[in-house]
Amino acid sequence: MTDFSFDIAKGPFQPNMESLRTYRCPEWFRDAKFGIWSHWGPQSVPMYGDWYARNMYKEGSEQYRYHMRTYGHPSKFGYKDLIPLWKAERFDPDALMDLYVRAGAKYFVGQAMHHDNFDNFDSRFNEWNAVKMGPHKDICRLWKEAAKKHGLPFGVSEHLGASYTWMSLSHGADARGPYAGVPYDGADPANASLYRDNDAELMEHSWYTRNEKYHRDWYRRIKDVVDTLQPDLLYSDGPLPFGAYGEHLLAHLYNQSAARNGGVNQAVYNQKNADPAMYKVGVLDIERGISEAIAQDPWQDDTSIGDWFYNVRDEYKTAEDIVDTLVDVVAKNGNLLLNVTQRPDGTLDDECLYTLEKIGAWMQDNGRGIFATRPYRKMGEGAAALAAGSFQEGRAKWTREDFRFTADKDGAAVNAFLMRDEGCRQARVVSLGRIYEREIRRVSVYGEAAAFRQKDGCLEVELPVNRHPGMPMCIRAEF
């Protein structure tokens, strides 16, 4: 690193862990609770799911077979040949952002690049980008303009750190069959700008490369993202990458934000190292998973309606699944970032549209218990629970005994989410009985007063008919 110039912005943060651990999560993120993510790029073209750019070179995999039978063998038609087919010809970011706002999103995240080494913005350092080829559009810039027009903080996700080993399969060849021994197109040195020349390191050995040449490439590329797009949020698909390179990048992100915000950083950094010594430099992200209990520090669950990239084989999450997760996450001091899978032309299918409209209708009636809240002294009551930990998604067998709690920031009210009413017209909340809590002066559901009494060590509430059957109902208790 002795001959490398980092050239970071000056400000309150120094490029070392001691300084970065003084990070404090901004209020906008703690208040937002729900964000929408566009995990979108050339890998959406086949409409055959995540990791397509890698698995199309994995002999015997479903994506390899689909690719060979649809486009041809990867020695003849590789990922480089798929990229021009991504046109995004019906991409309407304003209309999509309007839909996401109606669904309740309070921030938006667009993908800057995936592990495929293709940039969705006008990159200074990578010719493989959406302005120079494919859509010939600055996808990230268009997303940012739409987000700001709708009043949403704008974030970007970077998956570049793993790309240096992830693309190694493109350098191989089939072991059997009609193309046995014929090199894939990634083996051609002429294609190294896309596929790398790092095939000595396989992903099975390391998610992140050990080659410092690529540490420097990552730093230049992601600094370009920060300088060009000035995001309110930056997400890395893994731990903070590459030692001092990551530390300098993060200090630069925070100092740039501070320069735009009166000396106070307002940027969020998401990374996936659950070691407190590491995650306190930003906001911990738990991929497709949740915290077991109320976390001391704000955190984020990132998940998707279906696969990460559009997949015709998908069985989507329902609106009920998503709202259940949101309520559980918020009760535990977290945010939910939801990917909505786009088709290659930029549109959403009818199932996604239906789900978002249904979530939006629920938010209209129950969102006061979600947005700008903080955890209550306990996260809930009842025996049912969602599995905790990353990649542990599932459903819970909720009953009318199960509640999740949030509280107003000033402590003036508690929001008790009845996870399932089961057709009953009365709720009993043990945790809000007078022996546990001070006297409640008013209870409301859907903004309308509800009859109640604090009796026999619990709060009893007369319920209206659930406007959203099979979904949680917010009971608001004011002191």
C-alpha cells in the first residue's frame, strides 16, 4: 500500500477501526423501518434466478443446462454475449418509485454492481457498464433521481468484493459430453476485463480475494460509486472488505456525508460481520434472517419476494409473510429491506404488483405502529416465533396469544400487534396489564377508539373486524 493514494474526504472520521467504531446510526434510518431494493442487472435476462453468471459455467447445474439449450454452449455464447440482451426497454423508475412509496417504503436501494462485474452506473473504471452497453442507461442515476423526487433516502449495494473469485468457473471447461475439454469463453485472455485473470483462487477457498491488485481495484471502483452517486446508504455483500482499503473507503463515505450535512454523518453502511468489534462501524445486515431478541444496536434484515434475480420458477413470499417479518423485525430494533424482482425489461409481474398493493393497504391502517417507533421493553408475548439467524426464513404458527410490541419514541404509547385474530373480537394483552404497566387512557385500532379495560393483570380490548384477514392488527395503547 506504500505507493497507493487513498485521497479520502476530510471530516470527523479517520480511516481506522477505533475512529469508525464511534459511528452512530442516523435517526432517518431508525425511523424508516421499511425499504425497497432493486437487485437487478444483466443476470435477469434469462429469468432463471440468482448467480446465473457463475452457474451457467457450472457443468450439470440447472442454469448450465438452461443456458446451453437456450443460448448455446458457454464456449460459444458466454456471459459477455448475454449482457447486450439486457435492454431495460420498459424501465420506468418514477412509476416504480411511486408504487414503492404507496407500499410504505421509506428508503430505496439500487444495485451498483453484482458479482458479475457489471456496473449499473457510468463507471470511470469499468467499461462493462449499463451506459456503454446493454440498456445504454445510467440505471443508478435514474433510480436516485426517482427516489429523491419521492422524498426517499437513496442507497446502493455493492457486491464487487466477491467478484474476483466468483467468476473463476468461467475459465474452465466441461469434463464430459460433446464439448469436453473445450474452454469456456472466460479462459480467453481477450475477455479478462470482464471475467478476471484470477482463476488461481476459487470461491470455495475464500469469499474475498487475497490478491492486493484486486483490493485496489475494489477501492477505486467503490470510491467511484460514492463520489458519483453520493448515496445515503452503502451495502456490502459481506464483511467490510480488504482491511485498510475498506477502512479508508468507509471513512470517505462518512466524511462526504458529514460535509453535506453540517458536519454530522447521515450515511448508513451495511455489512454482514456479526462480530460486535466489526459491525459497530455501521449497521449489521442479516441476510434472509432476523435477530432472536431485541438488539442493542439498529440492524437490517435484507430479503426478497422471491429469488434475488427474476426467476420463472419462483414461489413468491406472500404479503402476509412479508408483513409478519416486518413486524417481528421492527419489534427487535431492526429494519426490513425487501428486494422486488424485476423482469429484464424493467417491469414487475402481476404477482409482485398484487403483493405490494396489499402491503400498502396494510401499512395505511397499521403503519403508525411501525414507522418512527422504537423497541418496547419486551419484544412480544406468545409461544410462536420466526427462526432466528441468517438464511433461516420460514413461517410461524401464529395464534391470538401472539403479540409483537413497538413503542413511540417519546414513550407515550405502545403498539401491540396481534399477530392473528383467528376471528375473535377480543384481544388479551398480558404485558399491558396494570400490574406491569401504568394506566392506559386510550386504546385505538385503525385510528378509531376501542373499548378496553385493564383487568385481572391484562389489557382486554374489543376488536373491530380485521380489515386484513390473516395479517397482524395494531392495537395502540396510549398512556
